Amino acid sequence: MTPMRALARNMSFAGLCAVVVAASLAVPATAGAETARGGPEWRLTPTGTDARFRGLAAVSERTAWLAGSGGTVLRTTNGGRTWQNVAPSDATGLEFRDIEAFDAKRAVVLAIGEGEASRAYSTSDGGRTWTLGFKNDDPKAFYDCMTFFDSRHGLAMSDPVDGRFRIISTKDAGRTWRVLPSKGMPEALPGEFAFAASGQCLVSHGKKDVWLATGGASRSRVFHSGDRGRTWTVADTPLPSSETQGVFSVAFRDSRHGVAVGGDYRPGQPSPNAAATTNDGGRTWQLADRPPAEYRSGAAWPGWARTVALAVGPTGSDLTFTSGRTWTRFDTGSFDTVDCTPDGDCWAAGEKGRAARLLV
């Protein structure tokens, strides 16, 4: 059991809140500050690379997978003490932006890009060998994110093709994929697309529910499917939207309660109103009362308590104890993505080879 999980189990909920709030007040206002003394902290684990990791799959407190720039795929099975390069042999130059892992042996990784640059590989032997299950043959498609309902059934999404977001589906753990019919997908807005920033523009919960987050257009939106991507509905969110703004990540603790985070990814640009919540499965969204102060690209529910969630971005990490209505920053280090196991083991990753486990 990790220290954070032990704390959550043995301390009252109010006590855990007090620890984090007190810690947040101790965060120095200097650019070099990493963590708040006495509160939750990211324990950096040396990866031996300067790749930027936007793909992350947390399996346990000992096992995690990373996917990033330069065709890099890393795996640890000892809590981050060492990382092993397990990338596909023909992946040099690819931009991996998402990875889904089911244990220390099985994983699926997604590369983004126009045309054949968009690919999906799968492994069942810890990365010793990989199967190229999907290579995009449509020059109009650009795949951004993927998600899995279980170890066999998953989806990946592309920016709009002929006016609609495109969905591909696998039933065999990523070894083969097929394009789903587009008739159940609402039309995209002019300029609408998804941000391949954290592997969390397409997320699922349970056996059938999946959500797709967008920006780039006149308004940011979240699509929802309750039948594994065959039919979809779409709802506006209150997050600002433009070519550099929108919803970058959504995370759901169950089929009804979720958070959306985003903002303007350009360094130094203000990102007001960059978080929202839903309690009806994404049919409606409400602005956070106190959102993170700056752009956030990733979000996750640790599972310590039903109302606790995490958000990360290039300028810091935040915790909410109110299901996303209010957020408190507890760290100023740079991360792009965050992922937690169902029993509360959390990892984060980002630029310059940064990877970390959450401790307290």
C-alpha cells in the first residue's frame, strides 16, 4: 500500500483535506519549487531519456508504462527505480501520445500524425515483440487518443473526416481494428478537433460508456456514447475554445460524475474558467467555482475518496476534494498527463523525460 493510500485509509477525510490545504499554502512562489513540504508530492523516477511523455498507463505501484516523442516506450516493474526501453523496433520518429496497459506484459500504444504516421501497436510479452495492428491509410485522418473498456475491447478516435469525428474499434486487444460507421456521430463544428496532449481526449468508464473531448471551434464540447461508440450525443461545455483552447482531458469516477480540464496551452497565456464538472454523465457541464489557476492537460480520479481528483499541467498539479468544484495546487513541477489505478496508485509524466509516483 502506498503512503497516500494508507493516509487516506487511516486519516479522517477532513484531516486529509487539512494536510493538502496546509501544504498548498507552503508552496513557494518561485519557478523552481517542486513540492510542498508535508503534503502530497510527486517522487520523480529517473527515466534516462529526454523524451516528452504524453502517454501514460498506471498498472500498480510497481508497474507503469510511458509513451512519448521519438518513438519512445518505457516500462517499469519496480516502482520507477529503473525503466526499460521496450519500443517497437520500427517506431523511430513516431510520436506516441497514448498507451493503455493491462498488466506488466500487455499494452497497446498509439502514434499520432497525418496519414500513415497514425498507428497502433500491441504487445503481450512486455514489449519484447509488437504487432502493428493499425496503420492509417486515409490522408484526411489524424488519430489523437484511445481508450479500453477491458483488456480486449477498445476505441481510438481521429479528428473529423468528412465533417465527423472518426472512431475505430478493436475486439482483440489491439491486434486488429475496424472503422465504425459515422452515421451515429453528430457533425463536427467548423475547426473542431481534439487535443493529443495527454491521451485523455477519449476516455471510458465501465463496459459501455465513453467520452470524447474537443476544442478548436467556437465552443468546446464533450461527446458521449453509451454503446461503445456506435451512437453519440454531444454537449457544450463552458470552457473557452479557440485554436489553442478547449477541453484537453476528461475523467470520470463513474458513469455520471466527471471533470473536464483544459485552457490555453500557450506558455504565459491566461486560462480562466479552465475546469468544469458534470453529475449527469456529460449531458450538462458547470464551471468550477475555483478552477486551477492555469492550463491543465490531464486529470484522474485516484479512488482514495469519492470526491478527490487530480489535475496536472506544465505549471503544476492540483487536487480537488469537492469533485472538481474547487481546486488547490500542491506542486509546481511540469507534467502533461496523470493516471491512477482503481486502488489509488498514481503516476504522472511529461517533458524532458519526467515521470513520477505520487507520495505523501
